[in-house]
Amino acid sequence: MGIERSARDTRGADDDGIWGGDWDCSGPWWRLGLFSVAILMAGAGPGRVMAEDPSPLAKAVFVIVDGIPADVIERVATPQLDAVAAIGGYTRAQVGGPVGTPAETPTVSAPGYMSLITGTWANKHNVRDNEGLEPNYDYWSLFRLAKSVDPPLRTGLFSTWTDNRTVLVGSGLADTDNLSIDYVADGYERDPDRFPPREHEQHIQVIDRHVAAEAAEVIATEGPDLSWVYLQYTDDMGHEWGDGPEFDASVRVMDSLVGQIWAAVQERQERLGEDWLLLVTTDHGRDVETGRDHGGHTPRERTIWMVTNSQRLNARYYRQPQIVDIYPSIAAHLNLAIPSTVAAGLDGRAFID
Ligand SMILES: [Zn+2]
């Protein structure tokens, strides 16, 4: 914990005009949480207001758990999610975009993740399936936003599906300006020697457990400023069994894994006084007849849910927020000023003030 604190403090001290008496706008003033003395800017020009109230360091982790309809998360006992929601809130939400318009987006996994991490629908991000993807990187991911607005921010991606980093986020690609992720735990589903396939996709449960443990460990010890955790096992059980006890059991496994991440977040908040946002959501629901399928635009497929510990939720959170609202909400929590060119493309609005 001392490492990133000292790095941050050094960075702040090295920014001309930030600590000195000669206040100008050359430094990265936009992320107030960076400094032990908050600098409140009334605008971009002269007339800034300074406050001496300490501003806790803002950090965020979002977790996507795959393919859990809202009615299921509301019926199955999930004590860990309940504990998070008791601090912030639970809400039903929506994925899939406006039906019958160019922005209509399949209720399929990768399009859902892409809608979350770009804050746009498929007519912009161009991801409509899980394979053969050609994302439009002109719509910046949250990770590119963070690294562009505040380069010293450290990011993490912990995922049971490697394409989330290599394809959707586009880590290391020229089209994303060689975006890099600082802490990575993925590639396990491509490592049959270490995680040999087992019947009923039990190796995916093993990988989810490994991913969650890695995420909790890195959050506890390194505290990345922005992290994405992706857990897949629930969707595999949904496809195999449909609605029923097997699927419900996978939801309970998911809840326990999210609990590990929540424990790491709480521990850091108590030990370091950081201001953490944890947001847990899903990427789509399932069909009403069997629960095995998804991809269409029935209410059960389009209805998702969110759980967060945020205590800065506005009314939008409880009025069927959209998955694309998460992007500006996380940016708001992190005090990231979204460049106007990026903001102009966003399809969502923040539910965090
Ligand atoms: Zn999915």
C-alpha cells in the first residue's frame, strides 16, 4: 500500500504548479482524489476555489457475472451481494439497446461487455457476437479513458475469458494507442495443462475461483485504481441445465466469489481510508421458456440488474438504468473528466453523482 501512495505523492509533487504557490492549470487537476489537499476548480479558467478538506483516494472495481436473469438473482440467496446492496443499492436494469433502432444490441455476452466498457450500443462499438469480432476502438474503453485522462492510474483485468482484454479492450493494439493493463489474470481457459477440461464445465468453475482469488489478492495488496473482474461459470450452467437447481447452485458459487472481492475492498477502505466503488452486474438475462438461451429481446433476456456499494446514487439508478450508464457512473466516481470528443459518443448517463 505504501508503494502506490508514495508514487502518487511523488507524481503530485512533481507536477509544476500543483504544490507550489504559483497555481496554474498545467497539472492534472481533474482527479481531485489524487491529492491529500483537494483542489476544487470552479472552472477551467481563473477563479478556482481551493478547499483543505482531505479527499479520499477514489478507486473502482466492476464485476460482470455472466447471464443471470434478474428474477434469479432476486430468488436465490446471495448474502454477499445483499451485504453490498445494503450499503448502496440493488436495482433492475436493462441491456440490449433501444429495440427497432440501429442501436439495438443482441443480448449476447461480448456485445454486453462492450456496451459496458465503452458506454455505447453496438451500432457504435460494432460487437454483435462472441466471435469474429472487429470492435470499433474509436469509442474508448473505460481503461483507455482512465489512462488517457490520468496516465499514472493503474488498471487491472481479471477474467475467465481472455478476449475481454485482448479483443474488447484491445490491449496492446495500435488502434488503442497500445493501451496496457497493469495487473492481469487471464488466459486460464486456454491452458488445458493447468486447467484440464472437466465434464459439466467444472473447470470453468475452477478458473472462476482462481480469477476471483487473484483479483482479491491484487486488490488487497496493490489496489488498482480501475479493475474489471469477469466470471463465466453461471452462463455455462445456464446453457447446460437451463433454469433449475444446478443453475441456482452456480449463482451461489458466484456470490461467494464476489464476497472475496468485497472483503478485499472493505479491508482497504478500513485500513487506508480509500473510497471504493464496487459494482456487480450481469450481461444479459435468459429466455423464459427454458433458461438455456439468450440473444433476443424478450423482457427476461433484456432485464439485468446491478448491485453497488455506492452511496452517491441518484434517481436514475432506480429507474431502470441501462448497461451503458455504468461507464459515466464509474468515471464520476473516479473524478475522471471525460473529454468532450468521448462524451459526445456516449449513450448512457451517470447514476452516480
Ligand atoms: Zn453472457
